[in-house]
Amino acid sequence: MSVIADSSTERALARTYSFNVRPDVWIPLVLLIGALGFPLFLILTSAFNAGDPEAFPATQYGLDNFVKLSGHLDWIKNTLIVAGGGTALGITIGIVLAWIIHRTTMPGRKLFELLIAIPYPLGPLVGALAWSQLGAPRDGLINRFFTAVSGIDTHLINVYTPLGIIFVEAIFEAPVAVLIIGAAMQRMDPALEECSSIFGSGKLRTAWKVTLPLMLPAVLSAALFMFTSMIGSFAIPTMLGTSSRFYVSTNAMYVLLQGYPPNYPLAAALGLVLIAMTAIAVWLVQRVLRGRSYAVISGKNYRPRQVDMGWVTWILLAISLLYVLLSLILPMGTLILASFQTGNQINFNFPTWTLRNYIYVMFDFPTTQQAIVNSLMLGVGTGTLGVIFATFIAIATHRSRSDGRRLLEQVTMLPQAFPRLIFAVGFLWMILALPLRLYGTLIAVLLAYVIVFLPLAYRGMSGVVVQIDKALEEAARISGANAARIARTITLPLLRPGLLATWALLFMVSVREISASLFLSGPNTQVLGPAIFSFWDSGGMPRVSALAVVQAFIILIALTVVRSMANRSVKA
Amino acid sequence: MKRKDEFRRKGLSRRQLLLAGSAGAVSLAMPHVVSRAYAQATAAPSVDAAKAEGPVVVWHGDQEADVVEFLKVFTEKTGVPAVQQRLLPGQALPKLEAEFRAGQTSGDVYLTSDAGILENLRMQGRMLRYIPKDIDAYGPNYRSSEPGYWTTYYINAGPMMYDLRYVKEEEAPKTWLDLLDPRWKGQIGFQNSAAGTSYGLWFVMKDVLPKDFFDNLGQNNPRAYSSSTQIAQDIERGDLKIGGRVSIFQYTKSVRNKQPVKTVFPEIGIPCVNQPVGIFSTTKHPNGAKIFTEFLLSKEGQFSWNNIQGSYSARPDIQIEHLPDIKTLKLLVPVDFPEYMKPERRREFVAIWNKMTGL
């Protein structure tokens, strides 16, 4: 008896102290730890540099920069205000719109589903640019219209305020919340709601008391995604906040890095604080969700009942229309109007309008031509590499029997905690320190994109991989198919819609990327985000608007093509 | 005394002999060495070699559209291709530092708003000396003390600016101290601390204005912009009343666009910086870089550039339409160059400017 006990104890100990780490886990793990760890190490050493701020590597270490940072707590406070306020508003919009689209009988739901998704790929740069022309206190179109109609010579809205920044952040990030919460709503078990109705609860009470709590994991997941995005958000605070003396961490960091002499250590210390804030948010969400059941968003394919809201339907339609108006029609309409102008002020004198700005940005200005081509190539490259890498990682984390799967998943999601601006600086230092001649090449930009968007790609592919039943592949194997045939005839066709959707998402986010590209693009590697930003900085409103419209057009074409391919794939 | 005695007793030591011999050799060779260095610095670049080298990479802090237009003219005239990247000094220098550290540089020619930066780079041996044919058209204040390291390609004067649609002429500030009037609270715009022109402004004004001027100006919540284009844009749109310091070419551009803008030149003077051009010693396109510099500083190039941008040339033989006669202006230019270049002075400026603009 004691012999048996001893041997089982030994086996248990052996299991505890031996690691079964297979190549499908350790190879990506080592690659990721290297690609993330080295820049992080450089940022860390810079943050603790207490000597010459320009010394690289640092010669003296200390906490001086964190002490200095304590004199700028307003940057961190403002970051939390914008990220917290933007997330709260964005989640509210997301819950309401997801519920309207997926759980009510409102007419035109399919069309709204498409229209509501568009603002996200258009991106914050387009949003900030358009709203600076819509909501500027004196010259903004909304205020001009208000003054013309009311005769009151004051502004109705001012987008150059914390509230304005929160509003623009929220409406351009809300589509992500609609997507995440909507997906959960579509898979929700309707029995619980039916129970609530049987016990006499009204529709709104059921939605509030049953549907919403069941959505908590999805809501928190969307909130976390939005919060981390907004903590690192660069374009909107820079374009709407800087000139009104409103500094969050990113636009302050940009000035610190831009200034001469640059204050790398203070910027790096600020970056570390942002990384810590994001990590705390992730930890808090995990803590809230710990022990809760995710059964409502499992692989089971429920068809939840859609509710006829009666006369309230028209209010819901108005809400949906208002969102599309504020996030898509007004911004794009304003940019198109501005792109036809000859001066900085939008006028409605049609004969003075011109197409010259489009001719200029598309044909006369070599930077934008190069930027368009490079952005397209980077979009395709990021989509392809990101999908391949994310698929392998997703298969490894969900299918492999190797140890270290959870660690691989956590490391894969780590870039989400890095504000892209500070990651780009660390990444730039890394490629300059490596013996490889990567600096100033598109490959360097591509690698940075793949890393920063990996969490997004992994999230997409993980959701697809987990839904594919292993039994199908096992059946094929029993029937004599080899691994290549199984991949070609079973796995890939099943993965295809998810692959396409993730590829399209990566393509769009890389075409609209700006904060990482600002530090990584060079004279021969211009990309659209920094090109638009530079034009905004020094090129005048008509031309930058034309370029933003061109960028939006490219993104919309990509969206349409991929959507039709995905539809065909699903039908097939 | 002992040494003197030894010298008398033993004559010259071996070391002294070697030193004396080397000094003699250097003094004999000096004219030749100097003339050789001069000859290298003035050696005409080859257009064919420049074309074979590939596009010249021009780093600058100017308006991208203006530089692109000028590069088009440059390529048409010389046949040498060129590309540009807009980098303000604060962006360019860290990038350059990192590139020098890695031994890989991407820029060839640098056009900047901060002559102190080029002078620092020259002292570090990072600038290539090339003396263009027209160097004598530039006064001593507009080029490096040893000609050929950097030369001023335009003079960036910075008056105040406002739009008559939003500010009446009689109410507009006339002096620098008028900017302290609370009526302009939140309505004055400057470029941020990354701009060389802001450093130039602070450097020349700190000694002619009251010591607490910038602190008091901070009470009026001035706004920081990353470019003078944005300042001009907000002035024209009525979202900013006063440009505290606006590059004068913005005025020319606004006038060309028939905007009712006015400039203010306070009696005490207006800040002004030299915008120099220089070639990096690590240039991968030395022929193209020299041809570019030669063209930019030539009479034709100077007219072309300053006409495109609407700015003052450092050459007295160039006049640009709409600009007030430069001779009538009291320009305050940084003259104490060693002080201007000191890192601690810059750090002092960055701290004051960031505080003033709310960062």
C-alpha cells in the first residue's frame, strides 16, 4: 500500500516538476518574448535613467523621472477621464445599438448593422479631422448652422474640450462594442428571458434585469478593449486637445519626444505608467469575471427571440439613425465638402469648389502616392502574416497538449497593454540596436504592425478555432486522410470565414494606423496615417481632407470586397 | 631652470627634436592642407554621379507641400531626383542621434529652423563642408563662421498676426506687453516647444522684455500649436484671435488667398531665426546633396524657394511680392551663438515654454 502511495506521489511530483513544452508553443513564445521583451527592456532602462536624458544606454539609474511625473498628475488624470468617460459612453452606445440590431424587429436592421460597423475602420484620425470642422467653436459647421438659424452669436458645441474628445472617442470606438456584445446577444439562451416574461416582467425590465446581466462578460470584454484603446489613443487628443491646452498622456508624450532636447526618460516613465494602468484594468476585469459562467456565449447555436417593441421601434430607429448621422454621414460629408474648398473655411459657393485637391494628393504629391502604395502593401502584409501567426497560436493554445499554452496566450495579448506610441519608440531603439539592417525599411514597419495588432488577430482567430469540433478532423484521420489533406479539406474551409474576417480587420486597422508609424516610417517608407497627420500639421484643411477621403475610400473598398468574399464563402 | 640648464648642456632632446620637426612639417604643409580642404569643399559635384547615387533625401521642418513643389523645380532644372521628409528639430535630432549610433543614416541634407543644431553637429564632425559658388552673396551672419557647413536658405521673421474679421485694428495688440491683457485669455497662439522658432523667440525676447514676461503671459493661457500653418488656419477660421508669433510666410500665403489678415511689428522688434541648410557628413548621396545645396542657395533657387513659400531670402538681391521691406523691420536675431547652443539654455526654455502653454 505504502509502495503504491509512494509511486503515485513520485508521479505527481514528476508531473509537477517536469515540463512538456512542445515546439508549437515554445517557438511562438520565444519569438514573442524577444519581440516584446527587448523593446520593453529598453523602455524600462530609459524610464529609470537618472542621468543625461539623451544618454543611451543610461549611465545613472534612479526614480527621478517618476518623481518628476508626480508633478504632472494632470496628464494621468486626464487620460483616465477620457478613457473612462469614452468607455462609459461607448459601451452605452454599444449595448443599445447591439440590442436594437440583434434583439428587436426594427426595420432595416441588416443595413444598420453594416453602417454602424463602418466608423471603426475609418478610424480616429478621420473622426478627429472631421469633427474639428464640425464642432469648432466659431467656424464649426454645426455652430455656423446654429447661429444662422437662431441668430444667436455663440457656439452650441465645442469639440476642443474634454467632453468633445470623449464624445469623438466614443462614437468611433462604439462599433467594436456593438460587434462584441452583439455576438454574445446572438448566441444567448432565450429560455432565461422567456422565464422572466412568464413571471410577468415587461420587455424593458427583462432586458435590464436578465439580458444585460447575462451580457456582463461580453460587456466587460468590450469595455476593456475600448478602455485600453483609449488610454493609448493619440490622434483624437492630439488634434482636438493640444491646441486647447488639454493634455492626456499620449499628446504630452509626443511633445516630450518631439521637443529638443527630447525627454526620453520622462516619456518612457509615462509610458510605463500607461502600461501599468492597462494591466490593472485587465486584472480588474479578470477578477470581476472570475467564477462566472460563460455558458451564454458558448458554441451552442441559439436563435434568441426578437422583440417587437411596438411604437418604441420608431424611437429605436431614430437612435440608430442619429448614431449613423454623427459617426458616418456628418463626418464623411464634412470631409468631402472640405476637400472641394480652396481655403480653410468651408463655403457653400458651388462655383468656387474644385477637384484640384484630389489631383494634388493623388497625382502631384509623391509622398501620398508612396504612402497609399505602402499602406496597401502593409495592409496586405499585416493581414496575411498576422492571420497566419494568430492561427498557429490559436491552434497551439486551444489544441496543443503542451505546457505553457496559457503563458503563450497571455504573452500574445500583452501588446494590447502597450500604448502604440511608446511601443514604437522601444521598437525603434530595438531595430537600431540589432545588427540587422531593418531600419528605414517597410519590413520594420510590417513587423511592428504584426506585433501591435496580434491581440486583435488572436482574438478573432481564437474565437473561430474554438468553435471547430475536433471530431471532424479525427473522423477524416480515421478515414485515412493525411495531415495536409485534413488541413486542405476540413480545417481551412471551416476556418475560411474567420480567416477572411480577421484578415480584413487587420488590413483596415493597419491602413488607418498612425501612432506606431509616426516613429517608424521614413522618407522611403511613408504610410497614410503619418502622411495625413503631417498634412494636417502643415498642409491646410482642403488637402488633408482630400487625403482622408481617399484613405476612407480605400478602406471601404476593402471592406466591401472582403464582405462579399466572406458571404460567398459562407454560402459555399 | 634645471630644464633650461639641461637644454643648454645637452642640446635638444629627442622628444623636443621630434616636436620641433613635426611643427615645422605641419607649418610647411599647412597651406597645402588648407587649400586641399578648401579644394575638396569647393569641388564641383557630378550630375551623372548624383543620378547614379539615387534620390537625395531632404529632411526639413517646412510645409511639406512647399518643399515638394521646390523639389519638383530642382529635379526639372538639374535632373537629380530628390525625396523629402518633414521632421521638426525635436523629431529629427533624436532620429539622427539614433541613426548615428547605429551607423545608418537616412537623410542627406537638413533644412532646419535652428542654426544652433547645425552648429552643434558641425562641432561634432557630423556636417560635410561644401562651399557653394554663391557663398559670397550671403553675409557673415547668414552662414557658418567657416563657410560651407551651413548657410541660411531663408530668414524666418515672426510678427504677430490677426484677422480683421474677428479683431478690430484699433483693439489689436501693438506691443509685446499688450499680449498680457486679459481680454486675450486663451486666444493667443504660439508654436510648441519642439519648434526652433519658439526657442529663437524666447532666446531673443527674454533679454528685451521684463523678466517675468513669460510667467505673466502664462496667466493668459496661451495655446501651443505644432505648426504655424495651424495657427494661421485657426486665425482665419476665427477660432484663435492672435498669433503671438507667426512665421511671416503664413501672412504672404493668407494675403495670396485674399484673407483679411494683418501683421503687427512691435517697435521693440520681432523675433527672427535663420533657417540654415547643411549636408550630413554621413550622406549616402554626396553629389546629389551638393547639387541640391548649390541650387537652393543660387539666385534662381532662392527666388524659386522663397517665392513658393512667401518668405525673406538672406540674399539682398531677392525680393518677394507682398512682404514688407525687410530693411524697415527691426529683427531680433540670436547673436550670442555659444549661449544659444547651450543644452542647459534649451532645457530652461523647454521648461518655461511647456509651463506657459499648459503642458
